[in-house]
Amino acid sequence: MQAETQYFLDNNEHLKNHIGFLCIYGSNAHGTAIESSDLDIRGFATLSTQDILLCEDFEQVQTHFPDDVVIYSSNKFIRLLSNSNPNVIEWLGLKPEHYLQINDAGKLLLDNKKLFLSRDCISTFGGYAKSQWRKMR
């Protein structure tokens, strides 16, 4: 992770001290990265006490320079997991070395990842595969 990315993570008001987990995603996680590949970092952040008390939320925080970083709020992340979203379900099954940072909330979620696996995954993953196949054609 580049220094600019770490600065972004350390100084964003939604992320500071609230990151559930950060993980390496994409070609670097799949072992298909080439020299010109960027680093994809994904994760989620819990809401701060202030956000909870003021009923505020954020959807996601992202930056694409120098690394490609997307971090969802815990509310959005849980919603996507509950809907068997293929992109985020994958984050729960990465190798341990692909998790850059995990707090107690992230560990709890990873320890209970089976709660998000259901027969719904068949249709969501199947739909995703079909859409990718159409793009390739």
C-alpha cells in the first residue's frame, strides 16, 4: 500500500479508527497481477458513535490514486452481503494474508461468514457469470 493511500485511510473522518477490515482484492488476490496492475483495496468501516447518535450514514468512501480503494459503510456492506452480492461475498473467503487490517467487528463478521451464504448465491452468482459472459461476447 502506498503512503498516499495510508494517509487517506488515516485521515478520512469516516474511516479513522473505524475500519472493520481492509483486504487486497482483484488480480493481486487472485495471483493474476502483472507489473502494471494497480492495487485494489476493499473493506468496510463501522459507524462512529457520532454518526449513530445523529442518525447519519455514508454509503462508501473511495479513492483511485495511487491505489484503487473502496470502503463501504457497515450498513451498506451488510446489506450487500445479505443480498448475496458476488463482489462482497468474495471478500469473506480471501486468504488470511490478503487481509491488511481487521478489528473486532471485522473478525466477528469473518467468523460468522456462513450466515451470509444461502441458496440466493446461486442466482446472484449465476446472473453475474451470465453478465460477464455477455460482455465477453
